[in-house]
Amino acid sequence: MDRKSFIKNSLLAVGGFYFLQSNLFHAAQPAIKQEKNIDAPIIIIGSGYGGAVSALRLCEAGKKVVMLEMGMNWGKSGIPYSNLLKPDKSAGWLKTKTIAPFFNIFSLKPFTGVLDRLDFEHINIWVGRGVGGGSLVNGGMAVTPKESYFKEVFPNLDSDKFYNIYFPRARQELKVNIISEEFLKECPFYKFTRVGEEEAHKAGFKTMRIPNVYDFSYMEKEYKNEVPRSAFNTEVIYGNNHGKNSLDKTYLQKALDTGNLEILDLHSVDEINVNQDKSYTLKVHQIDTLGKTIAEKTFNCKKLIVAAGTMGTLKLLLKSNAVNNLPIPENLGKNWGNNGNFMTGRNWVKPLSGGTGAKQSTIPVAGVDNWNDPEHPFFAEIAPLPMGMDVATALYLQINRVDKKGSVYYVDDNLKVNWDASNTQKMRENADYFIKKMNRANGGTRAHLLFDNGFGANICYHPLGGCVLGEATNEFGKLKNHDHLFVLDGSLIPGTIGVNPFVTIVALTEYCIENLIQNNEFA
Ligand code: FAE
């Protein structure tokens, strides 16, 4: 047999085997549907804060919008969320075990659940999956950044406009409210907050009240058992069945009410292509709730908003550049950070006087504000640890400056993060200072029971940056090298904003989309 006929015969043999195999395979599996050339004038990828705000303002302006979201439409599905003490399949994105920051002792059935964790070498990043994005799983803390820091982070933005127009607009649309001091004083579910504040004051720190999107009038009714419990039933990072004004109840509901928005859930965008006429074609796969592909689709649009959250947006743009040569600016992926997230805690907190409380609300309402200390500037959320029993432990999510930024890149079919212990060194020093000062004044030890060495340096809830406003985009979020592609989400913020970020993401998107619409970018 000569070489040519060997290759031919081998290919036939392999082909025959493949044919037989794939026929058997197809007999057992439902066929994957192919749908090509679905046209939509404007597509938004992602239904978190950036996507939801963009959708509402475009729909109000009379534009038809299609939104593609890889997670489920929880409201429509009728599937309830589960709580921290009894997690079920809805708690994790296609995982076999729970993925909370600690105590992952629960097995899960793989399902397109609401919380996902992206694991990198030195950092684990949590994100929300579903119609509403991060708003479904987050603690609802609605914090406006300090104006001086906002100016430092965004020197080119008109901060007066932000503090007079866009931040108030964001807070109003998100239904931000504040717990009543009377209720806080008497409610046993907030002992952890009262102890946290008392101890902080004794150690010489200032504290601040933190607004939230959880409806505190609902919470007061929960307390009296007049309505089903959610915050008082350990519901939060696996979703809240009641009480929380997540985006599906605010921005997205308003956008749907215009009749101009169509949301396609369980639709994951894989790649973006730009066409010669400057329109976009998206490769998308639709999955079932087990994560199996049930349809492969191609969408075409004239205008594209990428709002897949910092990590989702960076992955889509960097991957599309690697596989399709999608033009991207040189600095895409740069100026990225963890918003200074650093988790820490203390064990043996008031063990003789009931500790931090057996029953705890999942909704944080207070923080330690040490931002103006020139040596150790930080903000620390006094976080709940609702374990169903008193564990005499205080938990803090510290937010620090990000002195050394990281970057995100795409290599060998994978997203990678350039980030190691050197990026969190100063945050560790701040945590050490804070915990030592608290323990000296109040007793207690560093929380070795929660984290290695008492420090959770690798825990990140707030990935930000990589597609920074005015650097990788123009002044209103249009990606450089593009005429009709806009990025509107947390990736616009250069790695740090000094407080929990969603109010800023909403305000920035309100600002960008208002200007983009006024400039006829969606005409
Ligand atoms: P995000 O809300 O993440 O939405 C992006 C959406 O895009 C998601 O629904 C994704 O499923 C979807 N998506 C991604 N890739 C694709 C794709 N290829 N195809 C289709 N869809 C895709 O983005 N922030 C606060 O301000 N206060 C808090 O109390 C707070 N607590 C938090 C607690 C936890 C556990 C976590 C994880 C986060 C918390 N955050 C908090 C952060 C906040 O939720 C986050 O900054 C925002 O959700 C980010 O908003 P984006 O619009 O950037």
C-alpha cells in the first residue's frame, strides 16, 4: 500500500468508525438544534447591573433590545433558592459541592445554580448567574463611594454631576433604604452588628451605617413572623426568596414593562465576530438546566453591548480576539483589581456573653470606616456568619486601596489572572493591624478556624477593571477600535472604588447610556 492510499484507507476506516459511533450517539441524545442568523437590532450580553440599566434606558427610548443571559430566569422557573444551612442544587453553577468561602461540606447535584466561583491560582472570584446577575447573590450593600476617592479613581469625570444626578438616580431605581436604629437596637438577629460596632468603638475605630436594597420594612415583618422569612432564614449568597430588591424586581422589570425587551436565559455567548459592514455576529449556545447544549445559534446585530460582568466581559473580548481576531485595544485586561477585597475575622469573640448571636440576619448594615487613616486606610463590612448556632466569631470583608494592580489575559483556551501575594501585601498589613487592635481592646484571636492563618487573601467578590473607562473605551464606554460595540459593567472601574461597587456600576452606566443615546449611537 503506498502512502496516499494508506491515508485514504485509514481515513475511511476512522470515518466509518466515527459514523457508527456518532449514529449510536445521536440515537441516544436529542439532536442539537442549529439556528442561524437570528437578527436583532441591539443585543446586550449579560443581565447584571450594567446590562439591566442599559436595557431600561434603551427600551424607554423606544429601542427593541434582546438580552442574552447564560444563567436561568429564576422568577419564571418557579424554582426556589436555597439557604446557607440547607443548600440544594440551585446553590451552585454546575458544581458537585457547595462553593461558599468556607465550610463546603454539602454535596450538590449539578444544575445551572445561581452562584459560581472562578478559580485562579492566587484568587477565587465569586459571581452570580441568572437574570439579575450579581444582584441575585450579593449582600445588597448599596454604598456610594467617598467623593474624594471617586475623584481620585475617575479624575476626568465631573463628580458634581455624579453626586447630584447619577448616584441619587441609581439609589432611587435600586430602592436603597436604611434599617431603623430602633429595630437594629432590639432585634436579636443583629447582635453581631451591635457587638461589632461596640468592639470597634472600644478599639478606637469609627463605624458607619450601611444602606441596602433589602426592604427593611419587609424585614421588620419577618421578625414578627407576618411574612415568610428570608434574611432571617439564612438566605443570601444562594439567592433570596423574599425581601431583596434584586434587579429582576427593579431595572429589569421596568424594562420588560415597556414591551421592548426580550430576555433569553440559558443562552451563553461564546464568541464575537465583527463583520465587514461593522455589524456583529455572535456564536451562542443554549443549554438545559444540566448544562447540556440543546441548540447552537448565530445572532446578528448592528449594535452590541457587552455587560457580562468584569470576568465575563474580559473573557469574551480576549477570547474573540484570540480565535477570531476581534480588534481590541492594547490595554484590554490591564488595570484590573480585586477592589481591595480581603476577608478576615476573629474567633473567641465574647464567648461568655452569648458571642455574636446564634441567629443572624444575612444582611449587613454596618462597617468600620478607617479610610482616612493615611497609614492603614480601609473600610470593613461587619459581616454576618449565620451558622444556626453561636460560633463566637466576627467576620469582616475588608475593602482596601489597590496599590498594585493586576491584569487578565487569555492563553491556551483559558482566562488567566496575573495576581499573586505581592498584590495583596498591603491589604494583609491592614488586616493584621485591624485584627490586632480589635483583639487588644476586646480579646479574641485571629480567625484561624475560618481561614489559613486567619486571612482570606484569595476571596474576591468585587473583580473590577480591565476595560477601563477612557482607557480601553472612549469617555462613554464605546470600545476603542469599534464603532458599534459598547462595554457597560464593572470592567469600566479601574480595579478599585473603595466601597462595595454596584451603586457605582449603576451610576456609571446611567451616565454612559444617557450620553450614548443623546449622541445617537443607537439610532
Ligand atoms: P454581573 O452582575 O456579574 O452580571 C453579569 C451577567 O452576565 C451575569 O448574569 C452572567 O451570568 C452573565 N454572563 C457572563 N458571561 C456571559 C456570557 N458569555 N453569555 C451570556 N451571559 C453571560 O456584572 N456589591 C455590592 O455593591 N454590594 C454587596 O453587598 C455585594 N455583595 C456581593 C456578594 C457576593 C457573594 C458577590 C459574588 C458579589 C457581591 N457584590 C456586591 C458585587 C456585585 O454583585 C458585582 O460587583 C456586580 O454584580 C457586578 O455587576 P456587573 O454588571 O459588572
